[in-house]
Amino acid sequence: MNNQKSISRIVAVMIVLCISLMSGAGAFTQTAQAATNPVKLYYAKFKDASSTKFSIYGYIQVENLAYNKSVVVCYTNGDGVWKEVAAKYTAPASGNYERWYFETSAAAASTFQFAVKYVVNGQTYWDNNNGSNYSLSYYSANRAALGESNVVLGNANKDNYGLHGNIYLKNIASTKVVKVRYTTDNWVTWNEVNASYLSTAEGGIEVWNFDVYKPTSTTQATFKFAISYTVNGVTYWDNNFGLNYTV
């Protein structure tokens, strides 16, 4: 009987949470609190999109508190209707943490808002950006949300002249150096170029641009690269989780 009562209570709590989601209530409330939150967005951003199809993807850092767990992204496209998409385990991370991946479609003309829910051992933990939820909007500079990550590649493309792209980073201090380290010969040799500041998006996220011009002797250069962000004497990297980027 005690077990049945416990199950009933859990079901009741889940029903209340779902009603709150679908009613379009404000920022999600964390229903269980720990000294260190066991779930945290790493980053989220728009995937390369056509003029009619948009999607958002990202990575989540989860403390491995038990084998059986659920990681869900609760989101809305700005119409007041909240939906859920399940994240998927991808790889172990540092310490006792795991990396999870999510992807979902997005409406181009609206602001995409979301929070992350982690259910484990009968407890529910939230990362809701300190009560504000995370938000992205394609038709603005605010195309990325940074959680644990301090810097992330926005996008990159190659043309006849070389490699071009942008970078999103947290404005930790006014003095900073942002570089792209790249190679066209699979790291036999490498070079670096400085990125340049472009604008500041909502939430204090800065947008930086970079241009890497290919060697004149290389007609079909394949670029492999990573991004470094040095601020307050510390260097942060976005190297695609150790794989580097290839374009």
C-alpha cells in the first residue's frame, strides 16, 4: 500500500507539472534543489537552415546519479504552447557527468524558449537559466544560448577565398582575445587568426566574426579548426568536444 501511495503521489506531481507546461506558465520552477545542480545546458544554437525549415540543437551536461534517468527539453515557439523533446545520451563527460544531445524544429519568426528537465531517483531537477528560461531568435543576433560553455562556434562556411564564420561567447570581461587556430594539412602545420567583435546579443552574449584566407597554392583546401577565447588569464576552447571542426 505504501508503494502504491508513493506512485500515486509521483503521478500527481507529474500531472501538475504537465498542466503547468501546457498552460504556458512562466519560467519553470526547480522542484528539487542540490548544492550543485546536476543538470546544466552546455549550449544550444540554430542548425543551418533553409528559408522554410529551421531547427535548434544543443548539448546538456548531466550528473550520472543513476543508470535510469530522463532528460527532456521543454520548449515553446512563442505561441504559448509548451512541448517536450527527449534528449539522447551521447558520451561521458569529465568527472561523473554525461553529455546528452537534443534537437527540435523551430518557428523562424518567433522566439524559441526552453528549459531542461532531469528526472532521476524520483527527483526532478531543472536548468531554467535562473528562472528566466533560455531563448533564441533566428532573425536577431540572439541565435545561441550558452550554459556551461563560454564560447561556441556559430556557423562557418567556405568559399573560393577561404573560411568565414562567427563565434558566440560570454562577455566575462571587457579585455579578451578570440582566435581561430586552423590547418589545411591535417595539423602538420597550423596558423591562427584573430576574430573581431561584431555585436552584443540579448543576455550579454557577444558575436565575433573571423576570416581565414586559404593559401594561394591550395585550390581545394579542407579546413580543420578550433576556437580559443582568452579572458582574465584563462583560455577557453571550443574544439567540437575534442574532434575539431572540419569544413
